[in-house]
Amino acid sequence: MRVAMIGTGYVGLVSGVCFADFGHDVVCVDKDPKKIEVLNNGGIPIYEPGLADLLKKNGQAGHLTFTTQIQDAVKNADAVFIAVGTPSRRGDGHADLSYVHAAAEEIAGYLDGYTVIVTKSTVPVGTGDEVEAIVRKARPDLVSGQDFDVVSNPEFLREGAAIEDFKRPDRVVVGTDSERARAVMRSLYRPLFINETPIVFTSRRTSELIKYAGNAFLATKITFINEMADLCEKVGANVQEVSRGIGLDGRIGSKFLHAGPGYGGSCFPKDTLAVVRTAQEAGSPLKIIEAVVAVNQARKAKMADKIIKAVGGDVGGKTIAVLGLAFKPNTDDIRESPAIAIIKTLLDGGANIRAYDPEAVEEAKQILPDIRYCENTYDCIDGADAMVIVTEWNQFRALDFDRVKTLLKSPVLIDLRNIYNPETMKKHGFTYISVGRPQ
């Protein structure tokens, strides 16, 4: 099939490359000529394991092309995916749909023959209706259901594991009442039938809400176990054992029950905020999710306080080595990263910050230009008063602690991801502070 992917951000690029790898002919469109030039030269503007190889392979096979020109891409397409950004609006937390609306209006001008318009971006309930109305207004000669259909097809990609998630998903959700559009979507995802992937067909509005409900629930699990970690510290319990004890219950499950500095990234923060606003406007407030948003926001400040306490209650003039800047491993994404918020608080307290991350340094420099960025873990630690692990990169899981101890001014380690054993660290002579475990 012929696919046009509007937007080459994280979702659009991964989806476009993977559809091409399924054997479809994909044209990815973006207004940024510099980004398109990079992609046409085989580079990628984001870090995602395995993506560069797939891009190169499918580009050479002729299944994948990149352009700034939307006209031919849409005119020849069986399906046009809208995969543009939907950031939170300043002030009210609503999803900013201006890019989605602009893409819909531009797409409408070039539709030629029956085409399925697919919202891949994460959008509030009712956005599909708005996209359909925009197309109708721009092209009154077109009939919905006859010349085009608007479909919701939310993404469920984890940064760092996006290719695996696209090719071996738990499910594919498609929101449409049009049987013709369903047939197109079945054809697009036909390669997944081999893996017996469930394709869940729903109404468009239900599909839009599934995405928000899923992210809100996962954010709730993270926030729940973080609050349990605080309780564990007060009563002398171990949150990792609590997590295992409840995670073995099939009704609960073990995923997203790892205590830490709170959730971040491009999805959970903005999606929880957006669904809260949607619910409030609908007159059905989501009190649990409202609490999740508030608790997670406060979590980052609480982690900074934990670091300050570990070095004697005052970081003024002290050097803190921060390991990890991305919001999670295997990505260079620092959006809403706990590390950034923690560093800003420490800077406000007068600390000198050294930082290292295997992939996210260049991104972090755009936000925190005045801290010292290091070439590797041990360079970062050298001469610091304490070290903090904020992101659980594999590079940080097997440190040479005899070497670490000689490099640090004092052997203080604050492990916000609980990747080390407290007893082991005690034997190495460290003052070791973790999350939700007895000190």
C-alpha cells in the first residue's frame, strides 16, 4: 500500500520506517528542510536503537522516501497519517492541536480518490470529528465515507523499544465505524496477523480515549509505588520486595512498579494533564489522575531534597556528579526528565553540577548550558562531593567502586533507581541512599 506520513518526529519517523519495513511504500513529509536533508542522507534526528539500520535498508529498497512536498505524497496515498506534535498548551494544560488542524487542512487540498486519514498523534476525544469537519470545510466537494474517512489509530511506542513495540505490539487499536476504512487498516497491519496480534476496532472517540486511559493508568502505577516507597522509608520496609509481592498478583502485574524519581518523557506528563482537562470540561473530573499529576510534580523536588540531605543539608559550593539526563535509558529524550528538574533545584541551592549521559548531553545543553558535561562516568565523578544515579543506563550498573571511591571526595552515592544492593555498598564503605529501602 501507499502511505504518507505527515511529521517525522518520534512517532512519525518510527511508524513510517516500520510500515516501509512491512513492505508498504512510505513517503514521510516534514516542513523542516534540514531534518529532511539529514534523513535523505541516512541520518536520524533522534536516538532510537535499530532505527538507523531499518531506515537505510528500506531507503535502499525504494520503500521509504522523505520530502518537504506534501502534494504528491497525499495525492498518491491510500492512507495519510497525521503524526505531528501535540504539546501541552501553556497555561491550561490542554493539548495544542494547532499542528493537527493545520495538517488536516493541508491534506484536504490534495486528496484524490478514496483516502483514509489517520490520526496517529495523541489527541483528545473528539479530535477526529474536528479533523473531519476541517476536511469537509476545505473540500466541500468530498463526501465523508465515500471520498475519505478519518480514523483514530493511537501509538503505543516505548522510547528505546519502539521498533519492537511496533512490530510485536500487545494490540493495535483502530477507531472507525467505516468498514471500508477498516479494510484499509487491516491491509496496513496485515504482517502482524502472523503474530496473531489483536486488532481492536472501536468507535473513533473510544479509540482516542483508550490512549489517554492507558497512559494515565501506567502513570498511576508509577506514582502509587513511589508513594509506597516513601511509606517504606518511614516504617523500615523494602519497596522492591513490596513491588515483587504485589506484582506477582496477576490482577496487578509487575510492570511500572519500580520506585524512582517520578515519570517524565514526551507522553505521560502531557497526556495525564490533557485527560484531566478533558474530564474537567466534560463535567466528570478524574480525581485520581489529578492527584497523580500533583504527586509526580512534587516527586522531583523531593528527590532533590534527598540529595541535599545526603550531603549534610546544604549543597552550596559542593560538586554533585549526576549520572543520567534522559528521562529513561536508550533514548536522548529529556522532555520532563526528572534529572533536569533535580539539577535546576541543586543549582538554585548553589551546587556545582557535573553531568554525564551516553546519549542526551547535546539535548541537555539546550536547557542547561552552564553546567559541566563530562565525557564518561569516571570523569564525571572525579572530585565530586557526591554522585547521583538518576537514569538507569546499563553503563551505570557495573561500576568499579574501588575506583569510584578514590575519585570521589567523599564516598556518597544517592541511587534514585535502586540499581545497587545496600549491603554491597556498605561493604565498599559508601554512604548509600536509595529509594524506599532501609538505610
